[in-house]
Amino acid sequence: MHLTVPSLRARLVLVTCLAYVVVGLTTLAISYQSQETNLRTQLEVRARGDARILAVGAVDNLLTGNIPTLRVLVSSFQSAQGVSYAAVMTGDGRVVASTRAGEIGRRMRRPLATQAHTVKLAGGDIEGVAPIVQSTDLGTALVVLSGSSINQDLQTALTLDVLVRLIGLAIFAILSLVIATLIVGPVARLAQAARDLQHGRLSSRVPMGGGSELSTLADTFNSMAASLEERIRHLSFLASASPSLPALLRDGDNLASVLAEFCAQVRAGGAGLLPLQGPELPALWYESPTGSECWDEAVRGLLGTSTQAVTVPVPGEMVFVAVPVEGAFTEEEQQLIRSFAYAVGVAAENARLFESQQEALQVKDQFLSIVSHELRTPLTAIKGYAQMLHKLLADDPVGRRFADTIDAQTNRLSRIVDDLLDVTRFARAQFELTRKHMDLRPVLTDIVARYEMLTPNYHVVLRLDDEPLEGVWDQERLEQVLNNLISNAIKYSEPHTTVTVMARKERSELVVSVQDQGMGIPPEEQGQLFERFYRGSVDGKTVKGLGLGLYVTRRIVEAHGGTIGVRSVPGEGSTFHFTLPLARRAGSVGVETARSAT
Ligand code: ADP
């Protein structure tokens, strides 16, 4: 069975009212008892008194034998309130006068009364008995008072008493409700605040003033809630700050900005945890060549005795947080700060590594740029001489073939150098497009015709709609894109297969695709093809290449505002497709620098 526990206030009212009822009933019973005893005593006194009066009145009548007068006297008692019976009997026990006519002359078996007394009769009646004495005992006077009057009086008194007590109970209940509210109100507020804390509303406090025990309890509760709130804020800050550090490092390009950002976070989220002041960067970061443990001492010396420092050594560095001594941390808090500071140290170490890696990358890009530039001039000269040799050796077919080979290999080397130069341009955001209004149709026709001539073992076909394919693009760069895609299609296909070049308009875009019947690309590699220096696993060793062609192609397409992708089935062939925006705003013709991400 499920019992619902009433509220504290209801319980208080119930208990006090119950106590009132128990006390009320007990006192009612006692008062009833004493009232009854009182009434009975009064009745006995009266019965004795009435019997005495009858005895005194009967003396003369008995002495003179005036029985009729005696009987009048006896019957006069009957009219008195509460008297149910009165009689006089002589010394020999004979009834000479009685309120019950049938009794006269009868003898009663009762001794003469020697003194006035009472006798309790059945039904609660009281009989008063008094001796009739004049030198000698003349007889006995009897008066019976009815007990029913007592019961009536008691009934009335009891009803009145119960009524008064019920009114008292009602007043008492109201009063106890008021008192219970006064007592329970603050306790209820405390309970509400505790419930708030339980449900995560940490800023909940108990509003209470004065110097009572309850307000002391409220003060204690409030300070406990405040410290709990602070601890939870610190913990959640620690929990949230640590995972955010790697994110900072991904974006940050140098250590100073990472630390500045981190310190800003500490200020915003960890206020109180690390009491940092002043507009300048807090002294969160120190370098120690030794990383020795005596840094604790050194830091204390540096900051003065009013400051306590928690130091954490990390490889090659020292991270520490400083707090005033008055606000010294507990062991547990120090532990937390240590782990937090350790995370900072590790993050900073990563930032440092990231920085040096960036520097190394910069050196590499510079190197590539210089070497490519330096190679370009001699390559142009070699190419020029190879072509001159080709003309000079008009009658020497073997010598001409050698000259052609030199020319072809120089072309290949030139393309590699060009790709390398482009890569360094992208890295330094120095890549530029020279856009002009142009039609891609003749460009496609020329390129396809050239490949048909140069690679007679392959069928290179062009499929175009009749309409012009116009846009504002960089012709030279688009030729480079098409060259890369068509030469790849040939490079990664068997002879006597077909390479199809297509172009069609789709809404505001031009879609160009190069389809081959070659070896295809495994699905897991397709996502990485357009990355720098990526080379596929299939035939990557037999087919020569640097893995830069598709990277440069993507960057050129993206610089035009287009996208590039591939659909491929291993063993069946691949289709590379890219888009170019057809419409361009007026005035956009000219040179522009591409700054898209790597
Ligand atoms: P490279 O050809 O110099 O290796 P690319 O950037 O042009 O570099 O190509 C990257 C990789 O993509 C190649 O190594 C190759 O595995 C794959 N690939 C490119 N084009 C094709 C194609 N048409 N068919 C199959 N694989 C291709």
C-alpha cells in the first residue's frame, strides 16, 4: 500500500491538535468526575439538612400527639424541588407521617438514627436521615432527594464544557497553523533551495535574515551552495577548456596567438579558478630550460610570499598558475589545476611543434620555388636547341629521332617544373588567373585534334552540342586542365581504347568531362586523388608521375568558381568532370589572385 506522507506543516498542525484533543478529553473526564462528586456532596448536605428541618418541625407534634399537623408538614416537603419522599417514624419504627399514604401505620425495620446522615439509594437517590430528639429519642425523620437532577445538571455542564472545548480546538488549530507556517516557512524555503540544487539550478539561494537558528542554517546552506556552484563552474570549465585546446591549435598559426586565446578563455570561463588581473596577458607561461622541481621555490620568490603557486613541469617548459595565499586551493583543487595546467602545457608544446612544422613547410616551398625558377631557364634553352637540332638534322633520321626525344623529355620536365611552380604559388597565395571572354569550343577542338595526332594508338573523340560555349575564363589555365585530364586518360588506359571529351551547358554552368576505358580507380582512393602529391596504388609504380596534376587541376577549376569530381569503376574506366560558371558579372575581366584553401 502506498502511503503519502503529509507535509511538515500539516503534520505539525495534526500533532498539536491531537495533543489538544487528548488533553481536552482527559481534563473533561476529570472535570466530569469532580463535578459529579460535588453535586452529590451538595445533595447529601441538602438531604441531611432537609431531614434535620423535618426532625425539628416534628418534635412538638410528636410530643403533643398532633399527628395531622405532622402529616401536613411532611406533605409540605413533597412540594420542595427534588424531594421524592419524606416520612417520620416513631421510636418503635412505626410510620406516623409519609408522603406515600399507604405507608402510614406500617412498621419499618430500621433502627433509630442517632445522628444525621445520608444513605445512597438505588438509582442515585439520596436519603437524608435525622433523629427526632427532645430529652429522649422520639423518632426519625426521612427525606429522599431524587438523584436524576444530578444527572441533568451534569449533562448540561458536560454539553457546555464540550462546546467550549470544541471552540477552543478550532482556535487552537488556527493558531497552530499560523505557528506551523512561521516555523515551516523557512524550512520549506530551505527544502526548495536544496531541490533547486539537486536539479542543477546552482544559483538558487535561501533569502533569510535575522539571527535565529534557522537563519544561521540558511547562511550555512547559502555558503555551501555558493562553494558548490563555484566548484561545479570550475569543473565544467576544466572539462570544456581541455578539449577546446586542440581546436585552438588547429586554427592557430603561432604559439602567441594560441596562448592569448587560451588566456582569454581562462578569463571568461575560469574566473575565480585562476584569479588573473590586469589587461596584459597573465603570467601563465614560463620557460624553464631545466624543468627542475625547484621552480616552485623560484616562482614563489618571483611573486612574493603572498602568492601560492602550483607549478606543472611539461617537457622543456613550465606552466604554472598563481593564486593569493588567502584563497589557497585545497589538495583536490590543486590536483585539478595540475591536470588542467598539464593539458595547457601539452597543448602549448603541440603549438610549438606546429609552429616549427609551419616554418619547415615554408622553407620547403621557398626551396621548390627557387629550384623551379632556376630549372625553367635552362629547360627553355634545351628545348630551343632540340628544335634547332631537329631542323639541322633534316637528312639524318636517327639524329632527328634523338632530337625529338630530347624535345619530348624536355616538355615532360617543363610540365613537372610548371606544376611545382604552381604548387608554390598556391602555397603563397600568389596564383593568378587572367580571365577573358572566350569560347571553349575551338580550344577543345584544337586540343583533341592535337592528341589524335600525337597519340595515334588512342581514339580521342570530341562530343559537343552546336551552341557556343562562352564564358569569362583563363584560356591558358583551362588548356592546362584539359591537358592534365586527357593525358591522364591516355596514361592510365590501354592502347586502342577511346577517350571521349564532352562539354554541355547545364543551367548556369558548363560541364566538361573526360571519359576513358582505362584501369579505373578503387573507390577508397577516389576521395584523395585531388590532394597534393597523391599517387594511386594501381600501376602507380609503372606509370611515371609526381601526383601533382590533379591537385593543380582542382585548384585551377576552383579558382574559376567551379567544382571537380570523378566517377570510376575499377577495370571499366573513369570519367573526370568539372564545371565552370557560364555567367560572370560585368567588370570581372582581368587578373585575380586565387586564395582558396589547400
Ligand atoms: P600523376 O598522374 O602524376 O600520378 P595526378 O595528380 O595526375 O598525378 O593523378 C593522381 C593519381 O590519380 C594517379 O597516380 C592515378 O593513380 C590516378 N589517376 C588520375 N587519372 C586517372 C585515370 N584517368 N584513370 C585512372 N587513374 C587515374
